[in-house]
Amino acid sequence: MSNAALPAKLQDLIETFEMFPDAADRTNMLLSYADQFREVPPEVAERPFDKRHQVPQCESDAYVWAMKRPDGTLQLHFAVENPSGVSAKALAAILDRTLSGLPAERIARVGPDIVERIFRQNISMGKGMGLMSMVQAVQALAKAATK
């Protein structure tokens, strides 16, 4: 997805990250987002979580839900079962903050390339694959919600 096509909140957030080329500054920003992570509320899902919501390839054992709101937009919810899953929690908070409240069609167009733009080279290949899988899971749920 080109920059112009990204939802405004997500584009603004990515541009903010891109203003900080220093890895330590970016890490601090990501830690701040991880601290903002809110787990899926019990009215949406309870443990043990349905495996259909599990993100494949995610080392942090993440789960994703997309609930349709009365106005037709989506509300994203996440669970990250690995207590050390700071990157997954940061990405979940970012996706919730920038995509929840948008129409499913808009969310479905956000691709996994945003992971590299947010995290840069600060993550391992395995972690990067898991984070991209989180975005792809959100994409798939949004596509399903448009049908």
C-alpha cells in the first residue's frame, strides 16, 4: 500500500517513527506503545482462546479479533500470551489505535510492509515474520468482514 493509501492515523504514526532514525529512540517509542497494550476484553474472548484467532508464525502467541461496530466499522482486539512479547504488544496497540474505527475495506488494504517501516532493522527475521503475520491476520479478518 502506498503512503497516500494508508489510513491517516497510521501514516502519521509511521512518519513519527521515521523522524527517529536512532534505534534507541525507536525502541523507547515501541516500549511506550507496548505499555498501552490492552488485552481482549472478556466479553469478546476468554482463555483458552479459539485457535482460529491465533496468529500463525508469531513467537509471542498472539491472537486477533475484529468485531463489527453498529456503524459498520471494525474494532480490533488482541491477546499476546507471551509475557516477553513486547514487540507484538506494541504492534497490537499501534494497530488498535490507528485502525479500529475504520471501515473493514480500509483496514483490509493495510499490508504487512508497515512492520519494516515501524520496526526497521531492530527485530530478528523470526520476529519480523510473526509481526507481519499479525498484520496479515488483521487483513484477513477485515476482508472477511466485507463479505
